[in-house]
Amino acid sequence: MLFFALVLSLLGCGESSPEAKKVDVAAQIAALKGSIDSKANALTELAAGGLSCQAAVKDIIPLLKDEDASVRRLAAYALGEIGVAAKAAVPELTQMLQDSDMNAVTAAINALRAIDPSKAPKEATPNVTQ
């Protein structure tokens, strides 16, 4: 299940669909407090909901510092899919550029580009090769 969520996370960060999925935001927010798989599934659902899931931003932000790299990546991805409404996450996403996981750094860059392109690095960070 976690693998499926990770595969979904690689698809088009920041390109919200005009027909975003209808998501039970409250249920997904509650699931963010569960296991790694529960968090991954909830983040994937929230990402699919795009802008309609903006109420979850404050609950997603702490997951950018989760001990599990896949959760951090999915949290950044979900915030990127929510887009400009996730502007409150910019400071934490900027800190995430120093993450030890290269894929987490890439997810943070993509999220920053979707939320506020002026805050995204212009060049690759030291952790990311082009």
C-alpha cells in the first residue's frame, strides 16, 4: 500500500486537476495521526483533493519533519497539490531543502514551485543533482 502511495506521489506535483477528487478532509486529517501507511494513504487522498483540502494544511505541515522519509515526501507532495493555499508551509518546506533524503528534497522543491515559485531554489540544491 505504501508503495502505491509513493508511486502516486511521483505523478505531477503541483499540477492540480480542474476536477479534483472529492475527499472527506476531516477523516483524512484524523488518519494523519496513525501508522505510516495510514499517513501515506491520507496524504495521497489529500493531494488528490487539491485546493479543496486546504483545511488540512496546518495538520500536514508537522509531517514535513516526520521520522519516515516517505511520509515527509508525501507531505510535501500533498502541500504542492493544494497549491497557493499552502503558503503557510513555505518556511518548513524551505528547511526541508536540507533533508538527508534526496527524494524529500526534490518533493520540497516541487512543492515550493507549486506554492510560491519565488521561494523555490533557482539552481539544484547540494543534495540534488540535475
